[in-house]
Amino acid sequence: MIHFFLVVNKFGTTRLTQYYNHLTMQERVALEGEIIRQCLSLNDNQCPFFDYSNYRIIFKRFASLYFIVGTSDEEIELEMIELIQLFVETLDYYFESVCEFDIMANLDRVHFILNEMIANGHVVSTGRKEILEPVDFLDRASP
């Protein structure tokens, strides 16, 4: 099960959070702070996953952004890396070359895309066309 999905810039500023089980704000801040510190301290030649508390942390860096997934032990790390890759490719397709500003300025759309991929901590869709179809409909319906 996926417990959380984070997007963080290279300075450690959180740009997107999505939790799939309840944590208090204090627990979230402590969890994010430690995980972000560990991800930022690893270089590109080191393993992109590690254990922290009760979570398996999987991350991937794209330009200046880190995409971080916290899972339970039964999830396969390579599948989560592929999920991150799909998420970034989908954002890149939707925004026509996504950047940190696109994520910040269109946080509702980014959450919508993520929610089309993951529901209640489980991957529900991996097809870019199926993921973007409701978002495109929403764009056409908006004035």
C-alpha cells in the first residue's frame, strides 16, 4: 500500500503532499522533515530507496524536484519507480514540459492527475490517456 506521495524541490521545500492514511500535522511535519533530509543527502549513484520507521521510501529525482513515495513492505520498489516515472511523464505531457512553477501554479490539476493514478493508497490507473481524460474534460468545461 502507498501511504504518501511527496514532491520536494532541491532546497527541501515541499511542493505537493498526498497522504492515504491519517497522520496528524505534527506527525507529517516530523516524517517529511526526516525523509526529505535523507533523500537530499543521497547522490545519484546511491540506492533510490531506504527504510524509515514503518515505511519503505522510494524516490526519484527529476531536474530540481524529488518525487518521493512512502509504501509498506509488500510494494515492489521498481514498480514504485515506474509509477513515479509515469507521473512525471504524464505531467510533462499535460503541461508540455513540466517545471516546478507548473506544479505550484496548477496544484489542483496535479492533485487531480495523481488521484486518477492512485486511490486509497492503491494504483488504479497506469494509462496516460485514461489518466488525462477526466482532466481534459475538466479543462474543456472550465470557462
